[in-house]
Amino acid sequence: MLRYRQEARYCLTALAMLAVAEMAMSAPAHADETPIGDAIHDLPLFDAHVHYKEPAWDAYPVKSIIELMDKNGVAMGLVSSTPDEGTIMLWEYAPGRIVPELRPYHGNAGSSNWAKAEGMADYLSGRLEDYPHEGIGEFHIHSLDTSDEPLFRKVIAMAKERDIVIHVHSGTEPVRWLYSLDPEVKMIWAHAGLGEPASAVHALMSEFPALYADTSLREHAILGDGGRNEGGGLDPDWETIVFDFQDRLMIGSDTWVNGQWDRYSDIMASNRLWLSKLPRSVAEKIAYKNAEKLFNRTISMDQIGTR
């Protein structure tokens, strides 16, 4: 009987140790990692959602835009504008700091009707021939209309021919539709879907393992109620998204109106706040390393103060 009890205790101990080991293996890899904290201010940022629209040209001359980037440690930005001339103005002034992408909006073609505008394909192909755009977008698909398929096939073909991205502002279904047209197109999902709940964001990013997303306008959702102070954490649902897709997320400002330029420093501070709550390895990816990979760039604090 004594021997039986000893063997039973041994088995229970072994099972307990096995359970602990299995729990350790299944626990999130980030559970015990130390947040980067104040060292986040040592990292360069890549702003993956910048607009330099015509109303900003007088209020914020090109020099002032680069100065704002310098002030906030933004080494480089992905810029699209309405019209495209704004992007080209910034790129010509500071080619080492600007990654240009081609927004379709110009003249009477805006976010709600650009896919129906006469001559849109010719406009896009002409601008792509004249300037070194590295993306097509950010463009909106407010409501999916599959009769626009011929144009979108041309847009995707232009992007693939040049090995550049498309940058899409939409809900989940237009993204699925675009991938159905060509599953190999390189895509950035603007604002990580913006109006979509975290569950839908996670589902779409899981469904398409090559999909990138910028988190512009999502800072407060990611921080949640508890994350807006130094001691709080991230919103639990967004924390899962951040860690599960840490290799495909980038921050952004979305300077779609001058008010966003007015508060650019606050926007970047909010981004650094939520990044500060991540381990260094994760924070570095989202701050700039994912952009290095996607756009084949080297990004560093050495670019601050340069053009």
C-alpha cells in the first residue's frame, strides 16, 4: 500500500509538471516580456498614412512638414495627396524622407466617385510613368460595386507590374473582393478597417496572411480606457491583434485635414504611448521595421534633420 501511494504521488507530480510545461508553452510569448517604456523615444517612426492636401499647402509649407516630422522623430512617411501634386511637392523637397504613393483623387474625382471617373486608368498610368510612386492609394471603397471590376483589375495590374502596394480604405468585404481578383496583390488596409470591430480586424488579418494594415485613427481604441495612463495596458482585443500581427502593422497619422497637422505632435505622442507598452522587439517592428521590409528602406534616427 505504501509503495502504491508513493507511485501515485509520483504520477500526480509528473502530471502536474507536465501541465505546467504545457501551460508555459501555450502562454502568449509576450506574457513576461518587459515593455520598452521610455526607450520608445529612441526609436524612429514611419508614418504610414500621410496626406498633404491642397488646403495644407499655404498653412503648412513643405519645409514645415519636414520640421514637424523631425520634432516627433518621424524618419519617413508614406504620402498620398489630393491632388497628387502635394505628394510630389513633398517628395521633391525631401526625397530621403518621403515614400510617395498615388491617390486617384483629382479634379472632380473624389472618394465617392473616383472609380466611375472617365479616364481614371489613363490618369493613374500616366502619373505612375512620370513619378516614382510606390503605392496606389489611399483610395476609398465606400460601397462595393462589382461593376467596377475592370478598373480595379487595371489598378491591380499596374501595382503588380511595378511591384508596389495598393492602399485601401474600406470594410472587410472589399478587401476580400480585391484578393479574389488577385490573391497576390500587395495591400495595406487603411486604419485597420476603421469602423470594423476588433473581432473583424483579427478575422481578416488571419484570413489573408500577406495583408498589412496601418493603425491611423485607431490609437485610442488600441489604448482603451486603461491604457491612456502610464500604468495602464492596451485594450485586450487590440492587444491580441497587435501581438498576433506584429509583423504586418504600421502606425499612421492620417493628416486628411489641417486640424490633423495642428495636432500632429499629439497624434505621434499617442502612438508612442501605446508602442511603449510593448516589448522592444514588437515595438520596433510596428514603429519602423515593417515599413523597412515592405518598402525596402533603411529607417533610422539619423534621417532626422535631413532631406
